[in-house]
Amino acid sequence: MKARYIIVTLLMSTIGMVACNPGENPFENPIEQQRTVVYSVGDKENSTRLETDAEWEKLLDNFCDYALHGEQVRFYSISTSPEHHAAKDNSKKKTTISTQSREEIKEWMKKMEKEGKTVNVSYDEKTDTWNGVAYAGIGDQTIEDGQEHTGTVVLAACPPISGVDEGSEVWTLQNDDTVFYLAFMGNLLFSDSSVEVIGDVQDVPITLHGVVSVHSDNNGEEYYVLDLFALDKSLVAGYWQLSDYCKIVSESGNTNNDASIYWRDAQNTAVYYLLKENGTAMAIEGENSIEGEWSVSDDGLLCCDVFEKAGCWFINWLSSDLMVLSCDEYLSTGGYVFHHMILTSTNQ
């Protein structure tokens, strides 16, 4: 089963494209960079299609405002910017920033978006500091400065901090010396958090790997956060619909030349992927279907042989409702094909 594509280098009718004149390379002198941004503010998830750079600038300002009010902000942009895919292979390491400048954090977010990274931003009002963490894929990261910590996972009252209701409970790792409040990609793991590492280990001694940071609550008391970098593989299993599929093809090694952009025709028959917990997979398009297997590799890539491009994909975004995947395919000519796929959950 193969999805059909339409070339839209001269005319675009869906998200993310740059309008251009006949014969014009869409990567040269773009008037505006269009993009789709998936984002979460606290526990609320959303996505928006932006047509202009001005709209992107306004959204970044909104992210800063959310963070100022104590919210954790996370976003990922689906873009046809040359840097977005060309830099990705060389930018897999986690990138962090701490600054007291709103403009500097905005410029950093722009840079991370161009590199195709998922970005987390928060604001510490006690120190008047913006903190950012960016990574290439949810599971594809090494924590060079991380350490192992052994203790027991238990629920505990959250420290008094802005934006959190009194009485909220957070998962912690406790030992004889320290209480570590657990977080995942910058977000505290509250009692209703769905993270694989929490599941069956409550009240059982366990060793977790992560990065420890020190924070101050509203009373000026310090508390420790252990930020885990783990992938909740259980969220991958399910029934997913293909919402968007984009590929950028360059026949040469120069990202600014000879690039063609393809979007899957929205009029095509709907495509669904059934990823079962036992590792089997099925792709369904109309009355046609094929079967295969899926798995998550040790370095956090989603590998599946029934996707439009069989192989392993970066997991750029994963929740119970939405999954965003990307992968690079290098050509013998020195060029590449960059694939981007958006899947929405149809689980009932």
C-alpha cells in the first residue's frame, strides 16, 4: 500500500508551504516562513497553523507570557525551513539555556525551532530567570551530566510554587538523604501523570537516571528536581490516523538547491495504523491493508515496517492524542529525503 502524493512547489493549499512564482525555488528568498506548531501549556495540548513570521513572533510572545504566569510550555514546529531538517542530524544533543532576558529566550526558541528540536520553557520568578531545554527527539538523547539515584518512588505534597494548586501531589524519589521531585522534560510529574517509569514501581526501591536541579519555592525554601529522560512506550500502542505527511526531496547535498516539496493529497483515502501492544502492526487504506511489526529502539526511535517509509523515526512529540514523527533518508547522489508525519489518535 502506497500513499499518493502531489507536488506543490508552485501552489500550496495545505500547511507549511512557501508560496512562490513559476520556476522559483521555494527555499530561496522566502517572503514568509509558514509552519504548524504543536504545543502544550501545563496539561493542555493544542496545535496551530501559522501563515506569517509575524504570527510566529506573536506566538513566541504568548509562550513567554504563559511561562511568566507559572506555566510549563513545550512546543514543536513542523516547518520546511532548510535548517529545520539539515541541522537535525547534527543537533541531537540536549541544549539548555538560563537567561534573565526575554528577548534572548525568544531568540533561543527561534534557533531551536530552526534546528527541528522540541523545546521546553519555564520561568523562575524567584531568580527572574528563563530556563529552556531543547532536544532532537523524546527518546533520542544522552544525559552526559546525569547521574543515577536510588530510592523509593512515592507521592508527596508539591512544594508551594506558582501555578500549582495547594494540596497537589507529585511523584518523588526518596532515600535517606534527599527527596527528589520527579520531572519529565521540565514538567513535574503530578499524581495523574502517565509515565512508564512510575507505573509498577511505587514503594519499591529503584534506580533512576536523570539530571538534578535546585529550585526555590514561594517561601524561599530549596527543593530538588530529578528530571527524567524516558519514553512512555505504552503511549505508542494504539489506533492512529495519518493526518499529514510531508517529504522534502533534494537531489544534491546543497539544502538550498534542487529541492521539491510533496504533501500527501488530502483527497486520498484515509490511512490508519494499528500498533498493537504485542509489537504487531497493520496499515489500513480503504479496503487494503498490510501487516508488519513495530518497536521502540534502545535510543528511543520508533521503528515500523508498515509506515509509508519503513524504518526508524524520531519521536518529536508523543501524547495520548498526538504523535509527530520525522526521519532522514540519504541518497547516493549526496542529497536527502526528509519525511514528516503527523498521527492523531482514534482510540475510543
